[in-house]
Amino acid sequence: MFPIALLRALLGLIGLGSAFMAGRTMAAVRKGVVRARSHYAWMVRAVVCLAALSFRHAPDAVLIGVWALAAAAFAGGWWQAAHQKPPEDLSQNIVPHDE
């Protein structure tokens, strides 16, 4: 049987990843690339995993730390998706044009 600390750590990691993806999909929804439905799905996953950390446990350093990291991951995901570089135009290298 798994120790509870390991399960809490796994839930924390899944919650952090879900918070990051929720931030990315929020930026994509604002750009109109993705439907809001996928953003809500990632938000629900993140909230359920992060809320499960406090199930039968008093608030401790692990809970507060993971929630703070989740907020930072959400902001980082949003920042990364909102500030993407445009794709490089390689058409000149692949098909040279005569002048």
C-alpha cells in the first residue's frame, strides 16, 4: 500500500500540471483558438486535485506550497501561451524563387 505522503505528492504534481494547462487554455480561449469548454475542464481537474490535498489533513506547508506553485504555474502557462513567437517562414529556404 502506498504511503499517504506519496499520494499527496502525486496529486500535487497532477494539480500543478493541470493549473499550467488551465493557464495555457485561458490564453488560447482569449485568442479564439480553443473553445472555453477545454479551459473549464482543465480548471476542474486542477481544483479537484488541489482540493483533494486537504482531504483529512490540516493546512500544512505542503498544501500551502503546492497551492502557491499552482498559482505560479497558472500564470506561467498563460504567459507562455500569450507570448508565443510566430512560426519561422522557411519557404524561401525550401523553394527558392527566381528574381
